[in-house]
Amino acid sequence: MHAYGVSPEEWKDYIFQKGENAYRAEQIFSWIHGRQVLSAAQMLNLPQTLRESLSTDFEWPSEQQVQTLQSRRDATAKVLFEFDRRVIETVWLPYENRQSVCVSVQSGCSLNCTFCASGKMEFKGNLSAGEIVEQVYSSQNAIGKKVTNIVYMGMGEPFYNYDAVIKSAHLLHHPKGLNIGVRKITISTSGVLPGIIRFFEEEQPFQLAISLHAAFPEKRREIMDVEKKFPMQEMLKVLRANRKSLRNNQLTFEYVLIDGFNTGKEDIRELAKIAKDIGAKINLIPLNTEYNGMRRPDQATINQFWEQLNALGVVAVNRKSPGEDIAGACGQLAGKWAQKSPL
Ligand code: SAH
């Protein structure tokens, strides 16, 4: 097991089994999540024997970080990791007053949304909680700044790796660790309904983003296979039923803008209706790829879409797409590096 993915309770069990003093569990947790050490050897206040056991009983980060790409146009950086011969991409997104890290949860993605690069690479399975946490700590080390926000919007589908994703979010939120507020941790799903239901049942405190991308089921089916498995109408029913248990602004719908496809008047009206019905904000993402002739609309159309949503009383954010020149924008993560140089 990866040491970064061990919960406080699991450390207690481990320490108990080793016959060590209970407070050692907290010391280990603080070293890892408070100071982000790379190995047990760095835990200076632990007995030598315990440090040795920790080194052999757990996996530790081992120069898996293979490359950092810095955007020339903005301060975005992409950090490439290799875990068990699987290449993972993490994106560092600096804004004026926040430093966001966009983490991957799988190597590749088992979904195939027509517009997304991650679905086009070979799917190589889930990442562990520790591997998700490591992306954050190692990026922070590489960039030399403190991360303030985490978005689960890299490669993969978070709710097909539910346990590891939720565990990692709690580790990153832990007061003895990075202590990132629940409002600053956003998990994005394509609409995997069992995961959404579980998220509500467990009353998870994190922000939830749902990739809607079309206001009509027929349209959504054309670009997202997941619509066939988990129809949006069922999902909207569940969201409506849980509306009261959602915190203000906890839910966002993501809507990728594709020229001539989902930007018409009827799309805006229906989208506004859905958003108001559920009490969700909209996050507009102009398309970042060009598969099968799909393009982003021109800036005037994007602005109009945004204004009309606002006029209908819906809060919409028009997300900029930093890092396009390093293929670090939403939907561009595809482990390209892996294709270029064999591991
Ligand atoms: N599997 C999760 C996380 C994916 S990435 C999900 O589907 O929500 C985060 C967001 O980027 C999703 O809304 C996704 O649909 C969007 N996205 C994917 N490809 C894109 C592209 N080419 N341009 C813009 N946004 C894209």
C-alpha cells in the first residue's frame, strides 16, 4: 500500500500491530501530510526500527515524477508521473489568488466522450488514494508554492474509482495535513449515478461538478456514451430529491460549448430551466479539442451564451482554459509523453 493513502485509523491499527506507542500513528501522519516527506528515513523523531519497518511495509514516492512542462503563455504547468509504468498527468493552474491542482484518478478513461482526449488513450485502470495524494504533494514540491484548491478533473472518472477518490479528498482536507477546505475540493463526474447517490447518502462535504454538456438527452447521447447507461433524466430526479441536503453552491453543471451543436436558443432555455430546478451553477467550458470537426464557438457566441444564462437568472462561470499550449486544458490530457518515449 502507498504510504500517502493510509488513513489516520489505518495508521493506528498498524502501530498497534507493531506494538508501538499509539502517538506514533499521529507522528507518522503529520510527517506525511503536514510536511510531505518523501520517505520514512526523514521522520527524525521515530525509532530507527519503526522507520525501517515503514520503509519496507509501504510504498513511497520514488522519483516517479518524470517531467514538468511549463506553459509559455501563462503560469500553467503540467507534471507527468509514472506509477507502475502508467503515465499520469497532473495540471497546476495558478490564478490571481489561488493555486489549483487538477488531479487524475485513473490512467486513461473507460468512458469515451467524443470530445475528450483521455478516452482515446489506452485505459490502464484506477489510481490508489496514495497516488492521487502524491500528485498534489509532488506538484507542490516541483512548483514551490502551496496549493489552495484541488479539482478532480484530470484523466479518468472519479465515481468509477469512488473509494480511492473520497479517501484522498479526506486526506487532503485533514486539519493535520494540507487542510484544504471542503469548498475548495471539487469532484467532477460524467454522471455515474450510483456514485452520485452514494455521495449524497454519505453526506460528503466536497463540491460536486456534473458534466452535463447538453440540455437534451438525445443530444447528450451523441457526445457522451454514459448517457446510455445513466440517463440524465434519472440523474436530475435524484438531484431534485436531494436538493435540500445540498449546501448553497455545492453543485455545478459543467457545459462544454461546441459550435453549432449545443449553443442554440432552445439549449440555453432548457439548460437554464434545469439549473434553476436543481439550484445549480453552470460552468461553461469552451471546447479545447477538435475531433470530428467539433470546434469551440467564437468569443461573441460564448459571451452571448453566458449573458443569456445570466439574464435567465442562472449563475454561470465562463472558465478560461489556461495551459492550452502544453495540452493541459480540460479534456486534453492523454499521456502524450508516453506515446513519444517508451518507458
Ligand atoms: N470524468 C470526469 C472528469 C473529467 S474532466 C467528468 O467527466 O466530469 C473535467 C471536465 O472537462 C469534464 O466536464 C469534461 O467533460 C471536460 N472536458 C473533457 N474534454 C473536454 C474538451 N475537449 N474541452 C473542454 N472540456 C472538456
